[in-house]
Amino acid sequence: MNIAWVQVKRMREEYKKLDKAEMSIWECCVLLNEVVDDSDPDLDEPQIEHLLQTAEAIRKDYPNEDWLHLTALIHDLGKVLCLPAFGGLPQWAVVGDTFPLGCAFDESIVHHKYFKQNPDIKNPAYSTKNGVYEEGCGLENVVMSWGHDDYMYLVAKENGTTLPPAALFVIRYHSFYPLHREGKYTHLMNEEDRECFKWLQIFNKYDLYSKSKVRVDVEKVKPYYLSLIEKYFPAKLRW
């Protein structure tokens, strides 16, 4: 838990350059098969099938929200950070729960006891409920711990996706469990956050422990998701 404000700001600026690779969304989906997420309870099938199972489950229940189907497909693509070409970051810096920096660490954060080793905890400016932020400032203005969520958010935003704000919110905060599981840090949210949060709550019902033993026919559903990628993203993205 030695994820300090200064380190994260520096890492975010480095990855915001998007100079690691150039490829399409689907190419990244395939590349993700090379990543083994030790925190994922389902490791028997390729990662692309996990993505498609989540997307297909949402597609069945929300057939008219095609942006949400695509969001489900791409939400974990930031895990390529574990691969050597993307810096080969350790899994603790890529997967797992995310949380705000620059304000007090809430006890609901996983492994909270280890925060005593974090240098930020000794900074009085970061030790209050609001810390360096103003109440209602909006999560867009909050520095989050680094991980695959924030990286994929940067990739999507900087490449000019036309996905709606709710999609970017889901991508960026789907691992922010202190918020959507424990109801913490809501004082930092603004009205737009609260609207987007409704979709995050829907999405999270499908994200974890919802994998099916029924294998997805990748080639059968691929044309549909390629059409969504073409609708919402450029052909090639900088990563």
C-alpha cells in the first residue's frame, strides 16, 4: 500500500503519453489472453471469453444499451500493463481495488492496516476527510491509485472515443469498491457522478463471479462487437 500521491501523478503522466503500442481494441482483447490475473477467481478460459461472457450477459438484459455491451468488453483491457511491452508492472499495481489519494484512507479499503507504511499518511494535508479536495468537487478531480482502470480510461479518452460519460465512469471506477460496495467517498461526488454511478451499480452485478460455464462462441459474436468498436473508437488506438 505504498502507493503515494507523487508516485501516482508521475506514473499517470508517463502512461498518458500513450507511446507503448498502436493497435485496435480487438487486437488488445486478444493480447489480454497473455495476462493471467491472479486475483480473478475464474482462470480456466482465455481472458477474451471472460470479457465476452460479461458483455453477453449485459447484452441479454439490456439489449438497447450497445455502449454498455462494449464497455463490458473493454473494461479490463488495461491489464495489459502487466505485459513487458507496457512496463511489466507487478499485479498489485495493476489489478485489485482502487481508492483516492490526497485524503484520508478509509478503513473499508482492502488491507487498510498496511497504510501505516504509506508516506502520505504522515502528511497532515492528506489526513482529513476531504484532504486536498473540496466536498462535491467531482471524482474527475480526484487522484485515484494507479491501476488498469485508470489506464484504460486514459486510452479511451485520449483516443477520442464517442462512448458516453457513463461508460468512461464505469471503466475508471469499476474497481473502486470502497465507493460502490461500502458507500464511502460519496462526499467527493458531483451530480454527474451520481448519474453515472447508477450505471456502475448495474455493471458491477455482471462483473465479478458472473462467469458462465457455457463457452462463448467468439467467432459468432465477434462481428457484433467489431461493429460497436467501429462505432465508438478509431480503427487504431495509441496505448
